[in-house]
Amino acid sequence: MTNGWTLFLSVFLGIIAGGIVGALALKLLGSINNFYKRRELIINVKGELSLNLARLGILEKTLLEI
């Protein structure tokens, strides 16, 4: 009888611990994914900014030539 009770208890605690570890792993994966999305957005914004600065430089050069 004692073996059955300890088996049930260990399985029950294992399921709870597995659920906690699984939830933490999913949260970690989500935050990593979010970090990369944010990083892509920052890179994209910097690219747009440098493109606009290059356009301003071309515009300034053409105005100076006139």
C-alpha cells in the first residue's frame, strides 16, 4: 500500500514540476522570439533612417550644383 501511495505522489509531483518547467520554457522562448522581433524592427528603423539621410545628402548635393 505504501508503494502505491508514493508512486502516485511522485507521479503527481512530477506532472506539476513538468508543467512548471514547461511553462517557464515557453515563456523564455517567447521572450527570445520577442527580442529578435524587436531587434529586427530597430535594424529596419536604422536602415530607413540612413536611407533618408542619403536622400537628403543627394538633395543637398544637387541644390549646391544648381
